[in-house]
Amino acid sequence: MLASDGPDEDWVRRAQAGDRKAFSELVRRHQDRVYRYLLRMLGSHDDALDLTQDAFVKAWQALPQWQPEAQFRTWLFRIANNTALDTLRRRKLVEFVPLEDAFDAPGAGPDPERQAQVTQEVRQLEASLKRLAPEHRQILLLREVEEMSYEEIGRVLSLSEGTVKSRLARARTALIEIHARSR
Amino acid sequence: MNTAEQCPRTEALSALVDDELGEPDRMALNAHVAGCALCAPVLAELRQLRIRFAALPAVVPGVDFATLVDRRIAAAGAPKPKAQPQRWRWWQVAPAALGGALSLSFGAYLGSALLLGSQVAAQPAALQMAAFTEIPPGALCPAVQACNPMGR
């Protein structure tokens, strides 16, 4: 019996042998991150709900191809990212529907003025993110929200570290420009 | 005062924000930015962007995907993750390879035997060409000269 705090790799090996409970443990460990990423990529709670499930089902089917050298999280994000891009391509979406109001910024303390300011900043950032090209949005989310290193981002997006570095800089510049125009 | 040509590219500043530069590069860049009126505001803006991202709300789905995913896997007939393609060992393929080689050899033997046989039965070329003479073999001679142009 595995301890529930054991490394992902142990659970993946069990899941590879067909153990669905082990796979459920992996889903629980990573579901919030995958959902969060897909929500910000697609801009819709319903889409993120569907695609998160799709990504995990695809991961289950692709488990035999998982190699121990790959971190499970990186491998999973690769699948989630491809799932998001496939959907965006299918819909040919460049601009996205607004995030639902259910995802308001949390309160920034008891000061209502400060709270309103933070909410406004978050809304502006979310609006600017939606206007970014998908390849810029994905790399920024992986870096700023998922806090991945350049090496890990490179593995998720199949890019060299040099390309990650330059694309991140371009994505930031583009976001700053969009943000400045919207002010 | 620095000119834009002397300044590092934005990607170096972006990597500085991400702490993805080696120590010597990081120190040199920090020293440059400290005295550069062009790069300092760019770096400040990149850092500000990072702060804005950190303020993004934590999004929680409020759904147990494990149950949903497991249901979908079960509903799809729960095919166990596809097995790795089997690797063939030499002793597993040896009987088939031997059988194939024997079949090919036997076929080659039969083919060559047929060719040899047809050569033995081959008629002389002159006899075969007789079919195209004025009076083909088996036909009647209307006159002696017709069948014997020499008149003999």
C-alpha cells in the first residue's frame, strides 16, 4: 500500500498497471492546477470543466508512453496544453469570451477602497490576457501562475530554453502594451 | 547616459525578473540597469507585471475530477492503458523465419527445374520458323514446284 504523500512516480507505475484508484489519486493531486490553467487558456468555467476531464482521460490512455525520466506534472501539462490548443484551433478563437463573474478577485483585506483597486487590476489583467495570442498566453501562465522553470516550460511546449526565454520576453512586452492601451 | 544600442535586449531583463540568469550575467545586468534611464523603467514594468500576476485570484474548481474521470474511464469500457508493443525475441521468430526460408528455397528449386525442362523440350529454331513459310507444315502441295522451289 502506498502512502498518499508518496511521489507521483510510484502512483503512475501503479496506474500503468491498470490501477484506477492510483490514477484517481494522481487526478486529485493535479486537478486544481490543470483546471486553473485551462480556465485561463479558454476563459470559460464550463470549457475548463470539460477539458480538464478530457485531459485526464487522455493521460490515462497515454500512460504506457510515460517514461520515468519525465516529471508527471510536466507530462500532464503537455497533454492539457495540447487539449486546449486543439479546442482553440477547432473553434478558431482568437478573442475569448469573458471569464464568468463567479471568478472575481478575492478581497484584499478589510479596506474596501483597496479591495476595489485590486479587483480592478485583476480584471484588467484578465482582460489583457484574453487579448494575447494563445502562444503568448500559455507561456505566461506556465511561468507566472504555474511557476515553472524555463527548462520545464520547454518540455511542456517542446521548445528550447532559448526560445522560451525570447518568447516569454515577447509575451510580456505584448501584454504590457495591451495593458497600456486599455488604461 | 546609455544609448539604446548599448542596452541589453528585453529578453535579458525578462530573464532577470525570472531569476534565470547565471550569477555573472545577473550582476552585470543589475549594474547596468542601476545606471540606465532606459532599462530601469522597463525592468520596473516587468516586475510590476509579475506582481499583478501574483494578485490573480486562486481558482478552485469545486469539483472532484477524480470521480468524474473514473466514471468516464469506466463508461468507455475501461480499457486498461494500452499494453506496450511486444518486442520480438529471436527465438520467437526463428521457426517462422526458417519456414519462410525453406519455402523460398523450394520455390526457387521448382522454378529452376521447370526452366531446365522447357529448354530440353525446345524445338530447333528452323523448325519453329517453318510455320511462316509459303506452305505451312501439314498443308497440301498444289504443285511439286510449289513445295520444292528448286524444282527437284
